Amino acid sequence: NAISSIIILGALMQIGSGSVLVILLAALSVFMAGINIFGGFMVTRRMLAMFQKS
């Protein structure tokens, strides 16, 4: 999650550039890193739920 958040920060900085290709790649990387972060939190929540007493 920490690496994905660094990727998002770098991509957000590149969205302000003038090149259309760079903007598209940055938007794609924000989207993919966001999915990675969300999935990481979901997996962590599921793992923690396995160790709770029923």
C-alpha cells in the first residue's frame, strides 16, 4: 500500500503536464494503484476476520 500511494502521488504530479499521453498514463496508474490499495485493505480485513472468535 505504501508503494501504491507513492505511485499515486507521482501520477497526480504528472497529470498537470501538457502531454496527452502522459496524462492518460498517469490517470491509468492512479486507477490501477487505487484498485491495488482498495484490494489490500479488503484482504487485510478478511484475514483479520479469520482470527476473530465467532
